Amino acid sequence: MVAQIVVENLCKAFQVAERRPGMWGAIRGIARRTYRTVRALDGISFSIDAGELVGYIGPNGAGKSTTVKTLAGILVPDSGRCEVRGRVPWKQRLAHVAELGVVFGQRTQLWWDLPVVESFELLRDIYRVPEDRYVRTRDELIAVLDLGALLDVPVRQLSLGQRMRCDLAAALLHAPPIVFLDEPTIGLDAISKLAVRDFIKRLNRENGVTVVLTTHDMDDIETLCTRVMVIGGGKILSDGTLADLRARVTRERWLTIDLADGVTWTDEVDATVIRQEGSRVCLAFDPQVVAPAELIRRVTARYAIRDLFVENPPIETIIARLYAAESLPP
Ligand code: ADP
Ligand code: MG
């Protein structure tokens, strides 16, 4: 398969004005600014095939939006290679954006004072979508994203969840084969989040659209992505399935036990207590040191219990440990 997106050793640095502490610092800063170099992208490489749904995660300031902006042709990198469907995004911008949909969760591409449907029509004209195709795509998006009641509402009157659904539609009116979604679920209520998540899934599975999804929400990642790239400090720290990511960080598994009334937990040599609340004890263990069945046998032989279950540590914990190992902020 030919990769649709190829990034090789991409670098982008920003010069940011140093802030000096205190008032004197501020005044001196006006007279003589000093600059510090931030390596937003410090040699990142990856390639993405058509039809993939890739999660792109990392702490704040990791370089996620810089990557998305470079892929979208909004930013020009300092060095390295970047091609999307054989084009260099910032050099062949018009042809590039015709095949691309981009959503930035933090800001809208809709016209604030216009009713939603008028923004859609402006986008139709900008992308020169033929009328019959426009009507078909628009009506499909209205149905799937449940936008019927929102079309005549000015964008500034929409709730965040409503606006995000309209923004998704706006980015897809020209039926691009690739979409970049930068934090599309940020700040959404639980129901809107599910709607957006469900939509992204259908877009990818049913329409075969390639999706790069930036998010802080690990449920987004777990329900949607077959592949996860973790970026930190401008470098790719991990790239693979969630199972690969887990395997890289820890083999640890958790055993949660509900003790019978009146039973007190003392200890178990091959496991460590990570949490204890009332009669519930949560243990971490390494299955290569003690097999789950053996650990359960020992525990049940020693304690009267009501219930127990074994699970993997949540993906949040895995990611937090990966950042900690790389000395990155959470
Ligand atoms: P993320 O989206 O992962 O939170 P960004 O890609 O937005 O991170 O930012 C990466 C780093 O580059 C941060 O340190 C940020 O402050 C810096 N940065 C991003 N854009 C600019 C800019 N236009 N000017 C100066 N610094 C920037
Ligand atoms: Mg960002």
C-alpha cells in the first residue's frame, strides 16, 4: 500500500520572547528582548496509509497542533520532508486543501454572525463543489449529525456541542479523503462527545476517510483508534497499537478484590496494594512473576472474599507513566 501521508525528520522551531520576572523585567523586556528557541517539532517521522484512523496524543505543548498545521499547509517547517497524497502541503496549497478537511476544536471555521447554512454555502463556493454533489453531501451530513434544527441559527448562538457538529459538517462538505481533527471533543458534554465519536467512527469505517485525531480524551482513543502515536517534547515517543503501547510501558496487571465483611487485608508477597477503599483492595502484579490464576488461588485461600476481577491498568495510567519516564509534564 502506498502511504498517504509521509513525514520524515520534520523540524520546526519557534522563537519566543523570554519573560523576565517582576516589573523591572517587564520594562527591560521592552528595551531589549531576549529570545528562547522552542523546538515544537524535533525531527518527527511517521507514515499513514489510506483508511487509517490514527490517534495523536501528547501533553500540552508537545507539538500536536504544530504537526497538524504543517500537514494542513498552514505552517512551513524548518526542515524535513512532508507529503500528503504526493503533495507538499505548503507548496501546493489549493490542490492540497481540496482533498483535506481540518477541524480545530478550539476555534470555528464558521462565520460567527451567519446562520449555519450560509456558512455551508460559502464553503461550497470556496471549494467549488458542484451543486448536486453539495446538496447530497450536505443532506447526508445534516442527517448523520442531526443538524436540521440548527441550520438557520447564527453560529454565535450555538452551544459548543452543536457548534462542533456543524464544524465537522463544514470540514466535510467537499468530501475530502483525509481529515485532521485537532481536539474535536474538547469541552463537550458527554452526549455530544458520544455523537462526535460515533460520527468519526462512521466516517472512517463506512466512507474510508483517513483520520488523524488529536485528543486528550483516552476514551476517544480507546473506542476509535487502531493506532496511537504519542508525541512529547517534539519527538515521537511511541507509535503502534494500544497493546504495543501497553507492552512498551509495563506488563503490570491489576487484581481488584472485594473482601467479605469483617475481613482485614494484610499483605501478599508478589503484589503491591495500589488502592484500598473500605472492603475493596486493588493490587498490581507482574504476570511473569506470579500468574493471575496463582495469585487468585493464594488470595482466595487466605481471605474470605465477595468478588474479584483482573484488568489492565487504564490507558491514562499507561500514558502518565510514559510521560513520567520521559520527564514530561502530565
Ligand atoms: P500541542 O498542540 O501539542 O499542545 P503545539 O504544537 O501547539 O502543542 O505547541 C508546541 C510548542 O510550540 C509549544 O511550546 C508552543 O508554545 C510552541 N508554539 C506553537 N505555536 C507557536 C507560535 N506560533 N509561536 C511561538 N511558539 C509556538
Ligand atoms: Mg494543540
